[in-house]
Amino acid sequence: MKSNKVEIIIVSIANEKVKNSLFECINHTNTNFPDIPISIIVDDGAQLIDSLFEYINKDCLNSSLLYNSKISAKERLDIMKAKRSINIIVVTKDYRPDLIAKGRSINYFVENHVKDLKWYIFIDDDNLILDDNFLYEIPFYELKGYSPFNPVLKIRRGKSKLAFLMDYPIDYNDITIFGFFTGILKSPLIGMHDEMLGVKEMF
């Protein structure tokens, strides 16, 4: 069965350097997962806050989602009736100055927005989720008592060849070392990666 207790969270610094990848990530996620709520976490004062609101309200909802060929006419009508929105969460300036970067944003989300019995999928602003297989896997592993999961990452070649070579082993680790500890021993003793980290509140 396909899980319907899921929300995708895009975590971004939302500045000009990541603008193209962020909007591509939003558009891709919104188009390919029309029935899953999406939230975007940014810091108060981020450069792209105004652009994000404008893009989401104007371009993203009016074109990419409703004209996606994978979505039926009925689904388009249902989306239009529901007036689906993408939630933007702003981390306040006074929140936990002892925390930094992505960890601070995720911690803010956990403390202020998490609800019981729901899975939250955290992705970076340059991540593209390639398929919906994870939605069918969640119920299976949920019955076994799992609360986190990681997917297998596929590294995309960018401008930096060095960064690509450094990230390349992640794909291998996901199906060997990480897969062994989380899949067989049921404990991420070696670690997990934060790209598309899926977590469920257990209490």
C-alpha cells in the first residue's frame, strides 16, 4: 500500500547562489508528487523569500502542476478546487543561535511543526526525488518498527568534477555499508545522510 502520511520538507539557505536549483527542486517535487504536502524552510531575512512567495503563488501552482501530463483531468480539477498551497516556514532570527545551518532549520521544524504518526522527508534544495517507490516501502518498514530511512542517492555531475568524485562513493555506501546497518542490523551505527532523510515521530 502507498503511504498517505507523508510531507516533503525542502531545506534551503534561499540565496541567489541556489536560486536555479531551488526552483527546479520545488517545481520537480510539486509536479511529481501532487498529493503530498510540501513545506520549504528558510531563515528570516533570506534573499529569496519574496521570490519564493511570488514563484509559488504564480508560476509553480498555475503551470507546472496543473499541466503535468502524468496528472489526470479529474486530479487537476481536485487540485484546483483544493487550491493546494506550498507552505513556507521561516526560522526566526532569535531561535537557537547556538545551532547552525541545516541542523538549526530542521530542529526549528521539529519543535514547531511536527505531528504524531506522520513521516517527514527532508531534502536539500538541489535534490530531485526520482520515483515514488519510498511511499510503498514506508508501510512495510513501519510495521517492523522503523522510524528513520534513507534512500539510495544518485549523484548528478555538476560544475565541479572534484565534488562529483568526492560524492560518488555515496551511491555505493547506500547499498552496502548503510544498507547493511539500517536494513539488516536495524541500527544506523555507521551513520545516515541528510539528503532525503525520512523521519517519523514515535511518541
